[in-house]
Amino acid sequence: MIGNVAIVTGASQGIGKATAVRLARNFENIVLVARNRNNLVETADEVTSAGAKPLVVDADLSVPAVADEIAAEAMGKFGRIDALLNIAGAVPQVDLFEMTDEQWEAGMALKLHGARRLTIRCWEALKASKGAVVLTSGNSALFPKAGYAAVGTINAAIVALAKAFADRGLRDGVQVNSVLPGPVMTGRRKSYLEHWAPIHNVSVEDAGQRFLQDSGIARYGEPEEIAELMAFLVSPPARWLTGAQLRMDGGEVTSI
């Protein structure tokens, strides 16, 4: 028996890596997808230590043909797909009036269209297993601002896309939800703070505190906390939960 299979994109770092390692407690096989093979190998070692068998697929999901390749490799190796967690993608935080067409297109190609294509390519296998899909958005979908317009816009599109997949999933027996994380202290966020701090003549620590104050929250989230939510969404107890947008942001969004 091969056992159940989960695909995790963006598995080389941050929330994606934490999710892959967490899922190793519930899934016997984890397909790890990202562009950085060296980082994926490190994730694979942690997945193995956690008790699952990893399959490393270094691929760029912004390339249209890659979705077919990932699905084919997973099916060729394991013959089934039980869960797909779309986590890959980072959108530049650039002002609405400064962001170029190329930056817009690059952000959409990976985070939105990469997830859309891979979900479609895996759909038949997910139908067969009565599986689950998670699409990762962000709480900026609820309050887009000029300073990071593309982040909010693309995240909002992902929420709508997840709802559309969930609608089809009602007929096909596939569970689909989206997750909207708030400020999580990933390597990418640390790099952003390290870049932002000297520009504004403050320390990295002060920059981090300033963002917390502006957000009105007590602390940053940890990737492992989001990973626990991801693991729940693709677990049997969550089976009746579909078409939902789950926001985990420490209370940053104060509206209903």
C-alpha cells in the first residue's frame, strides 16, 4: 500500500515548509514543490524525520507546462493525490502607481495562475480520492491599499477562485477552502524588514515593532501556526468545511 499523498507548493521555506513538515504526521507521502532544489532537499530531510516519504519536484509554477509535469510525476510515483495545498507565490509590495506590468504579471503567474492550473491538473485524481484543496491568499484581500495594491488584488482573486473551485467540488466530491494569513514572521518578512529599516533610519527590531503597532496586533504569527490550520483543513474532521475563507491574523482585521 502506497498510502495517502499530499502535494505542497512553496515547500522550500516559510509557511510551505512548515506545512509540509506538519503534514508528515498525517500523510504517508508528501510531494514537495518549489523552485529552489537545495532548500527543498532540506525540507525533505525534515519530512522524512517526521515520518513521511518525500518526493522533491523543483519546478517553477509560473510556467504553464509545469502543472502537468507535477501532476504526472505525483501520479506516476504514487498513483493518487489526496490533498493539494497551494502555498507558492510572493507578490511584490510596490505602490499602485509604481508597479510595472511585468511585476503584475509575474505575481499573478505564480500565485494565482500557478495554483489555478495545478488544481485543475490534479482535479481528476482528487475526485477519485474525494480529496481536499487549500488555496493560500492573505488578509490583505480584505483591505487593499495603494502601497501594496497587487498583494491585495491578487489575494482577493485567489479567494474568489477558491469559491469557484468549491462550487465545482460540491458536485465532484472535492473539498476546497482558502486561508488568509496575516503578518507571519517568515524569512521573506525578515528580509523585507532588513531592507525597510535602513531606508527609514531605524533598526530592524524597531521596524518590526513599528509594523506591529500599525497592525494593532500583539505579535507576529509563526509559520507553524498556519501549518496547523492547513493540516486541519485537509483532515477528516474538517470534511464538511468547504467554500470557506479562514483568516488567521492575530486580530489585524477588525471588521466583521
